[in-house]
Amino acid sequence: MEINVVDTVDPGLMKVVMTLRNLGQKVVEIPPGNDAVHRMVDAIIRLAGSLGSITVLRLYAHGSSGAINVAGGEYSEEEQLSTLTLANLPKLETTLRRLSPYFASGTRVELQGCSVATGTDGEKFILGLARVWGVRVQARPKGCPLGTVQFQGAVYEANPQGGLICVPGTEITRQGEK
């Protein structure tokens, strides 16, 4: 099962929601509010329904080096549990780890935000998430056009064993097609 999480704080990301739904993809919209990471994890688990069912998890939001919003806006200390960052990964690890049993063998997580994998912080961030979840985590080292639903060109991929490589992005197909 492919699950797509979209930060709906930015109305520009609603195009992503419409495109994904037109492709038959399962979409979780995360509205503004506190504690968005916890709300996101709960919503993903509800939609997944059973252990080992998630094959691809995509998060669509604004990003920066070592960070991706979940129910965004500007990162601030008050919003720390609504944004995933390298700095707050230890605080959110227990919550994020709740997703691990729902990932199938070979699952990948795509962080579909601009520049998430840029620089040392970006690399450490995706490596940290790969370790926490025990799956491959992919992210862009550069910006992207708002409304894009799939990676264009090469992306960085971190694996749970601590490796980091450059791979081509994977195309999203209409659900049920190969």
C-alpha cells in the first residue's frame, strides 16, 4: 500500500492532493495545529490498518536542509512537534518508531520537500530517519517546483545500516498499474 501525507497548511500543496487522488493514491491531509507529527503517525496507522502493509510512504511539505514540515509554517520552538528536524529527531523517535511494524519488507519513505537532503544536516537527518524506521529514506538535495508529486532526477537514499547513495527517483503510477 502506498500512503501519501500532505501538509495542507500551504494551499499550494492542494494541487498535490488532487493529483494524487486522480492517480488513485491514498492521501492523508494534515491540517494546521499542534502536535502534527503525532497526529500524522496516528493517521498513517489507521489508514495502513495492518502490520507490514505500507510499501511506500511519501511526505509532501516544505523542507530545508535537515527538516520537513508536517503541518508547517515557520519552524519555531513552539511548533517543534509539528516539524521533523535533525534537532528534534531524538524527541520524536518513540512516536516515529510506532510506524516501523507497518512497513513491509523493502519499504521506502520519500520526503517530498525542497532541499531536505542538502548538506551535512540533510544527510544526517535522512540517515537518522532510516535508522529509526528501519527502511530506506529518500530526499532531494535541491529545490523542486511546488505541486510536484514525484522526484525528478537523482535523489539521496539513506539505508538503515548507515549507507547513503544517489539513486533515480521512482515514478508514481496510477494505483493498480505497474
